[in-house]
Amino acid sequence: MISAPDQTSAGLSPEETLALAHVRRAKRFYIHLTQYVAVNTLLIAINLLTFHHYFWAIWPLLGWGIGLLSHGLRVFDVIPFLGSDWERRAVERRLGRKL
């Protein structure tokens, strides 16, 4: 199936397109963070109400938390590998010119 072109990035400069992509990644991170807090709050409540002598909710907190931390580090360019600088250089290589 052929998808329609992205209406929001039509006519934007390469810099604007990269900025828009970064904002979208940040938005997805904040959605991910909200889901993490909501689900883990529920799991902690269930744990404390039903099986309070062992805190098993720590395992999903830690596992998912590692993934969330990795997601945030990539989105906010703390980990330089495949960050916004890499994207800019890749776009410049693809276009054959500087942005």
C-alpha cells in the first residue's frame, strides 16, 4: 500500500524537517514515560494490596526502566551514536551538500 506524503513536512527545509523529527521523537518518549508511570503505579498498587510481603513489582520497574532510560538518552542526544548530528550528516551525504 502506498502511503500519502507527510503533509506536515511538505515544503520544509532540511533543517526544519530534522527539527520536526526530533520533536516527534521527544513526544514519543514522553508518551512512553507516561505509560511507564501509569502501568507501574498500577502494578505497585496490586503488589501492595495482594502480595505485600514480597515486592515483585521491582522487576518490571527495573526492566522497563532500563529501556526507558535508553530511549531518553537517545532522544535527548546524550548517546551520540545515531543522534541528531549523525542524522544531519546522513542528510548532507544524501543531498550531496551542506545543510
